[in-house]
Amino acid sequence: MELVAKGKHFRVFHNKILGLWSYYIIEDSSDSNKSQGVDYNINFTYYYFQTKAQMKLIVNDMFDDGLAPGVWN
């Protein structure tokens, strides 16, 4: 699993199923809280068969800093 984007309240991971099909995971920590070093209420959303360009648009719609400089690797 590879980290492809990291913003203020999100991270995007990329992986492949059987080396063929690509999928992305968005880790949304905008509504989370931290207690004793552990983050709670983090939401994970899976996107299958998307390209990196499509994921940039999806993340930009969800978060303010989705297309900010230095967010995407």
C-alpha cells in the first residue's frame, strides 16, 4: 500500500488487487478526535477502478486542500 496524498484532514492510499485492478482508500480524519495518542472516528472510503486524476477531483470536492501544492506525490 502506497501513500499518494496527505492533506490536513485526509490521506489517500493506493494499492492493486492481484496486480491488475487499482483501488484507492481515503482516510478522512476531519471529524476525528484524539485520546491518549489514539485517533477515533476516522472514516475510510474505498474507490475501485479510479484513476489518479479522478481521485484528485474527488478529493478536491471533499476537502479544501485537495489540490494544494505538495499534497499529491
